[in-house]
Amino acid sequence: LRDSRLDYAIVNKLPKRYKRIIEEIGAHSDDEYDEKKKVYVIKTLKFRSRKANIFFRRLDEAMVQAERNEGSITRKRTRCLPKIPIESTIVKPPKGLPIDFYSIKWFKKLEHSQKEAMADCNNVAFLLTPEECLKPKRHPDEKISDKNFSKKYRDIVVEPYELQEFESDESAKEESKGESIDLEGPSPDCSEEEDDGLYAPGEYSYEDDEFIHKGESSVSDDESSGESEPEEAEGMEGIEV
């Protein structure tokens, strides 16, 4: 999954800030195959932000569309978002990614030294409206350099992360050599629909910073393990490509 996404990013010359995130194995989810429903159930990475979840979904959609446009036929896995989140087995977040990769609620619960060691607080990666990313007609801000992008959006994006506590206290910096972070946090509310537990492909909303509530069905290569987007659990149909 990670390799196919990275190949796409390189071939299509996506911004370096996107490739920086895609390169990290720990930024992707670990799907679980449901033998009964014949789909891969997307698991929840609690440390990944809403913007990052939307970005990965848009990336998968762009990859699928590119293959359709080329008329190529490849074996793909069907991935579905469960309504009751299944926690990912990935418990160690990738370090040093732009701060908007990380969930705001999750990040704010970290200790002071963990925050400093975890994120690149000087840079951001995603559009303020991530749903607009990776469209056929590229958003103008996806064409600017990483430096200029962060200069334009960093101060807006970091405000809810409440970085002031250590930005104003340089002398208090302590180095933390990556302890495992216990992932906690409430699951999102589940839908009350009567079905087998998975959202249909294309059903999702952007209401919550921690989780994507309404089905995201991204498509990824047959052999990869999964990407991690906050999701919810059990089956319905997914998109086959």
C-alpha cells in the first residue's frame, strides 16, 4: 500500500510535503481482511488527523481514477470503513512529520517533551480544505514550495494545537527519544443504520478531527497491509477496482 502510493506520488510529482508523509510506513493503516464479507476493514490510527485521513482517501481515489483513465486492469483490494472503530495495531506514531498530520486532540494529551519530539511544529502539509487536494485541476497552493506553503498557513493551522506552552519556553526543552505512546481517546459516535456494520463506498463526513465517521473506502494494492484512517468497524460493500 505504501509503495504503490509513493510510486504514484513520485510519478505525478506531488509536493515534497506529501511525499514526506507517504514515505513513512507508520503513516498508513493496517487493514484487516474479513473472510465473511470478502473486504478489507480499515482500522483506526488515533494519532492521525482528520486532514491526514482525508488526504489519504483522496490519494487512493486519485490513484484509482488514474488507472481507469489509462484503461489498465489491476488486482485491487476492496476496503471499507467500519461504523464502530477498530483500533489499529500500530501504536507508535511516526515522528517528525508536519504538525497537521497529527490529531489535535491526541497531540494535546502528550507530555511537553513528547510534543517537541513528535512533530515538526514549523511546517504544515495539508490544504485548509483537504477535500480539495489532488483533484485533476491542481489547487494553486499545491503548486507552491513547502517553505512558502508553511509560511502561508502554519500560523493558522497550529493555533488549536496550543504550542505556546513550549514555544515561549525554549530553555525548558528536553529531548525525548521516542517512547511508545499509549493511544487513547474516545471512539466516534456510531451510526444507527441497520446494516452489517460497514459504510458503503463514498459515504463519509468530515465532522470529527479524530475519526472519519462515514465510510471511506480507499483502494490499495493487493499485497499491501493497510493504511490507517480513523474508521469504524464491520461490513457493508466496498469499492472494487
